[in-house]
Amino acid sequence: MDDIEKMEDVLRQNTTELADLRTKALETEFKRESFKKKRRQDKWTGDVYSQLGCQKQRASDDNEFLDGSSSSKKPCSGGNRTSSSKKPGHVAALILARGGSKGIPLKNIKPLAEVPLIGWVLRAAIDCGKFDSVWVSTDHDKIEKVAKSWGAKVHWRSPEVSRDSSTSLETIKEFLEKNPYVTVVCNIQATSPCLHPSHLQEALKKITEDGFDSVFSVVRRHQFRWKEVKKGSHQSTQPENLDPENRPRRQDWDGELYENGSFYFATTDLIMKKGCLQGGKVTYFEMEPQHSVDIDIDIDWPVAEQRVLRYGYFGRGVSMMFCRVSGCLTDGKIFLSVSGEDSVSIHTRDIAGLRMLQKDDVKVVLLISKEDLLMKSLITKLETMTGCEVMMVGEEPLKDVQSLVEKKKLDWKDVAYMGNDTLDASCLKLAGLSAVPADAPPNAAQAAKYTCKNAGGGGAVRDFVEHVLLQKEQAKAQMKQDRIDRNNF
């Protein structure tokens, strides 16, 4: 009987492995086909303004799509840039994020895979490196704080463009009126967490190098459409994009292009003079289906979380981490003894976590305050126990930390920072990855991008280390996959 059970286990294991191989083969074939389609020249180009008309975007909660109406408005007061210029002037990214979401309350800052939803697109926009400024347009205090913690500027929208009936076009025009130096704007949808910097870079080239006035994102779908028949009607339905008698196979049909709403590039002239985001000399940028994720209702959340863990953009990974000792590595308590030998406690899990970072080639610097006399007396012991460099900082740690970041020729995106006090807020906002312990004060927590499950001195550092290593591993995996795709296709 035992032999039969063993054989069944082996059979089940082989079946699972075979299924995995089939899945990988299908994914490879799918990527190959997607790549071939992307290599096609955009035949759907040229000036199609007369065909499209000026489409007016309408807001559907925070997801703002198009309703098809048009209008003619006064021109923007700033700039004389021509739409075909290869020098775009000031290029701004703008994410619209109202606080009044009806589907999911404060959806834009709800954690998705431990990152605020809006954080995914902000990370992609900032790492894109092509925007002169990155903005979030909002009417809510909490969204403003999260946006600033991710390095974005904030456009505080007026009540007139914050209503349920307000259009995204109205909000964009208000932003441009207040910032007339902007010549090209990219409206990025906050609910598209699988957006990558490369998508934005390639799309912007169509304006800066190819002379288009507007570019929007699309996805290719292989779906047959049928004419809708009203309920109770005896009328027959009719096919809209196929011949049932000559029904094509999927591999024999190129499919159709659909807007996926991830982003819309447009010149300021087009928006302010023509009153639309899609017009003039217009083209599209085709995104892969796996990156076309849009979240509108709560049931989408678990699906989006799985997708973003596999296809989301996790940044470039960090190469240096700063960590406060008091309140992060310790719980901030000092134990007094009769003999006069004061002491503090450090959790072994946190020490192990720091060594994990070092093993992964992340330099760790422990920060102690110049006023912390006890910690100053323990510097040598800390360095021996953790293997980390210990640095003393002043009351405002930013100046000292900034000096070392510049000395190492790093960008703040390459830095992780863990703090526990209001004085750490500036560093928490600037760092590519930042965290506070579970018991940190509100001001520090609002500035950080991640809040640990454990309190200071109780495993919080290990929590953050695991988060940092996960992001780093995902970033490595993405770069490896990108190299494989380029080599294969």
C-alpha cells in the first residue's frame, strides 16, 4: 500500500511540473506574439483630429475616462511652443486623485501589496527620468501627505473641479492655468499599478522625436463583439467585428486596440486651445496585456494584487540603508542599574536582519543622536555586534545623511531610511524606501512609505529588511526578464 501511495505522489508531482512547463511555454509564446505586434510600425497615425473630434474626459470616481463631447476654450497664457518641436519645454506628469471615491473609499492610497495604490504610478513616473515635475491633483489631506512622501508635488484642486460631475479635463486645465510654464502634460491614472517607466519613456518619444501632439495607451484584445439587444426585444443580435461563417482562429487575427486608460500625453496648446486630450496629430502606445490593470471595484483588488506582485514596477532596488538606533533598533528604553552600568536591549531578529542586508550588498549605517550619551558610549559595541557603520547625527539628521549620500554618489531613490520621530520626516519622504516602527508618532508615520508590523526594538527592523529585500529581488527579476525578452526577440 505504501508503494502505491508513493507512486501516486510521484505521479501528482510530475503532473504539476508538466502543468507548470505548459504554462511557461504559453507565456513565452504569448510574449513572442506581443513583441511581434509591437514591432509593427504605427500605421494608425497622422492627423486624425477630424476623425476623433475633441473628446472630453469624464470622471468616474477617481478613474477618469472619455465621454466624447467637445468644446473650444481660451488658449493657455504660457509658452509659444509649437506642437512639432523636438524640444518639449517643461514636461509634467499629473495624477488625478480625488478623495471622494464612491466604489472604494480613499482607494488611491489603499495599500496594494504593501504599497499605497498611488505609490506604484508615482514610483514609475519619478524613475522614468523624463518629467521635469511630477504632481498629484487632490482635494484630500491624507492623499496629499502620501503624495508628498513619494516625492510628488501637490496641486490642490478647487471645489469647482472636485465634484462627482467634474471632468478630468477640467481639472487638468485648472492645473495648467496655475502652471503656465508646462508645455506637455501626461495624465497618469492612479489605478494602473503595473505601469513601468519604459512605457512612459517610449510614449513621450512620440511627442519629442516624432512630432505628435497627443499619445494615449492602448491594449490589444481578441474579443468578438455583438450588437446589444434590449431586454424583451425579439430582435436578433448581429456580429460587429466578425463573420460567424468564417470565424478566425486567435492566432490568425490581430485583434483590436482598446484604450486602457493608463496614461494620456498631450501638449498644452492642444488642451487649452482645442479643449481635448486626444487630437491634432495623434497616435497610441500599445501596452502588454499583463501590464493593463485597472482597479474600479473592491473585487478587483485581490486580482490586481497578484498581478502587481508579478508584473508591477518595484524600482531599481537600494544600495544603502540608514537606521535610527533609538526607537527602531531599540525600544527607546534605558535600563538603570545600581552599579551605574546603564543598558539597552536589541532584538536578535533585528541583528539577523541587518546581516541579511549586508549579505545582499546593502551598506547599513546606524544613526545615533549627538545628545544620546548612552549610545555614544556603545558605538564600538554596536559596530562589533551588527557589523554596521555607526554615524552620529545632529538634531536635524537630513544634513548629515545628505552629506553621506552625496559622498557615495547616490540618489535618494537608491536609499532606504528607517526612523521613528518627527525629525526623521524629511529623510523618510526623500528615501526611495522608508519605514517606521508600528509605534511611531503620526507625523513620522505619515512621511514614511511603509509601516512595520512590530514596534521598535521588537523586530521592526527585521520587518523593514524583509520588505527592502523583497523589493530588491523583484527589481532584479524584472531586469533579468527584460534582458531575456530583448535577447529572445
